[in-house]
Amino acid sequence: MAANFPMQPMGRFSGPSQPVKRPKEFACFSYDENHEFRLDDSSIKYYYTPRLGADLSKGFDTFRKLDDSGDEHLDSLLKTIVAHEKETGKKIDANVVTWRGTMTKIMAALFEQQDGFEMNATLYQDCLFIEENNDFKVQSRLNENRRGPRRGPPLEVMQYWGYKFETLSTLPRTWHETSREYIEDRENQVVSNKEQYCSVVRTGIGSTVLCLGGEVDAIWDTKPPPGQPINWVELKTSAEIRSPGDLDNFHRKLMKFWIQSFLLGVPKIVVGFRTRDGILVEVQEIETQNIPQTVNSRQGARWNADMCVNFAGEFLQWLRNVINDEGVWRIRRRSGSNGIEVFKVEETGHGDILSEEFKNWRIKL
Ligand code: A3P
Ligand code: MG
Ligand code: MG
């Protein structure tokens, strides 16, 4: 059985936004400096303004880079959910469980014609679990690296800039607990992307309750008591804006920044603007909630936040109707296509989407 969710005409997603819930963190986990899972907030980072003029390429040769070619499925997210359910003694009430990055791809699809994706999904105990299809991810990266000659620094160096900016803009402890020396020596810190703090939230789009897990880069102050909004900060780098064309590009990029931060309830995005060769020249704080208005107020806006929400809301509702029995399903959006296809790839079971630990726990619950 195959089903297709048409994305045209786009007008059917316009109009006021479907209701959304404010994302609430109910659990978290960390990866330590070796990328080992820890059920705590030990890898949280504190924002502290970086020094302008820093060279984002510095230390590239000592980058401790995570090998993320393997397939981690939903394992860490499921581990965290199990721990939470053991504590509360009941199942979480989500209709859909997935990584924030996966949901970002879905929500951006309406306005990202070129981005294809493939995901695997399975229904288990009335909840849909969605993961990215790792083979597709690996293949897409290979294709990207093989794309013809390009100007400017190598892709790996440009990718490093993002992590370098994180190191330049954060502290591993609060400002009070950090020495002046550390703050001033951040440019010489070894950059690693193995350490991560991940927030696990309950949120909602339209009629669908979602449980999402995703990395947050930093916190503005400190974590408040449970249930209260957290002053998360998303860090981004971007080329400095020197022409109307640059501004167009930046506004287009703001869609992904906005979706990514909206989904986890991250209120602030700090953008480090850099020269074409990676010198940090400006830092701008952007309120996530103001982005849709900023983009709309300029002529020829390429995307609309309400339409992203409506599209995601309708797609999720549709998906929950289509995936209504056992097996593993593929969710596929071919690059440039006007629809999202859903079809079954395995008749029974849950493939590798669900860990043994998770299923064993749920059987007992
Ligand atoms: P910038 O995007 O700020 O340059 P995130 O912004 O999601 O916290 O990711 C941190 C950094 O990881 C990014 O920094 C970028 O360097 C790298 N990164 C994230 N997603 C990527 C992708 N799809 N491809 C390549 N690099 C990516
Ligand atoms: Mg990040
Ligand atoms: Mg970031």
C-alpha cells in the first residue's frame, strides 16, 4: 500500500496557524566528552559573549570530531523516555516520538524544494516512532561532498566554524564558577562536538502531541525549576551581510533556524556573522518569536511560519491515519517533488527503530 501527501497547491496551508503547544522539557540527557550517554545535564553549556575578531578556523587540525556515520536510531531518546516512565510509573502521552532534526525536515519541506529525505516509521502501542533512514543520510552526504568544484574554504573547515563558534561563545560552568583566564583563553580551547546536552520536550502541533529530543547549544542564565520556560540559546554562524542578495539568503536561512528553535522552545538565537574566510565580525541576538514577522515584513518573503505549522499539522494528522498497523514504513520526499510518499517496507515488527530495552520495558509496563 502506498499513499501520497500532496504539497500543492500551497495555498491550502495558508491562513491562521493551527494551535501549537509551548514545548516543555520533561527530561534531558547528555553525551560526555567521549560521546557516552549520561542521564543528566552534565554537558549543558552557559552562553558568554565571544570576542569579535576571532579566527574561526583556528585549531581545525585538533578538532575532536564525532564520527556520526553510524546509525544511532532513536536509542538515546528512548533510553531517556524509559527512565522518565520508570520514575512516573506511566507511559508518555505522545502520538509521535522523534528527533527534533527529523521534525525540522518535515516542517521545512513545503519551502525547501530541493531537500529530499527518507525516514522510517513504525507504530507501537498507539504511538508513531520516526527515525531518519541512515543509508539515505550517508548517501546524501557523499553526494554533497562530490558536488563539483567550489570556491572558498573546504567544506570540513566551514563546518568546523560552527563548532568553533560554540566553543568561543560558551562556558562549561556558570560565569561565577569560571576564571577570567578560562574566559580569555577560549580561542585556544580544543573544539569537540562529542559533548552534547539534549532536551526532551512534550509539544504539540494541531491535533498531534509530539515528544521531541534535540540538542541545545547553551543556556543564557541557569535552569529554572521544572515546568518553567528555560532561556535556551541556539548558536549559529552565517556569512556577513553585505548586499540585498546576502540579506535574501539570510532570511531564507532563518526558516531552518526558526523551525529548529521553535520545536524545542528555544527563545533566543545568537548569530555569529563571519567574513568569507571565517573571521568573526559581529554577533547578533535574535528572538525566535520575532523571526516570522521580520521575514514577512520584507517584500518577496520566501517562506511563512504559519504555513510551516499548518503543513506540519496536516501532514502529521494524515500520517497517523495512514500508518495504522504493524511493520516498518518509509516516508520519502524526493528532491524537487511535490508530495511526500508513504509505503510499507517491512510487513511485521519494528525494524531497528525501537531498541530492545524500550520494548522490554513497555511490555512490562
Ligand atoms: P552553524 O550552522 O552554526 O554554522 P547547530 O547549529 O544545529 O547547533 O549545529 C552546529 C554546527 O554543526 C553547525 O554550525 C554546522 O557547522 C554543523 N552542522 C549542523 N548541521 C549540519 C549539516 N546538516 N551539515 C553539515 N554541518 C552541519
Ligand atoms: Mg547545536
Ligand atoms: Mg547551533
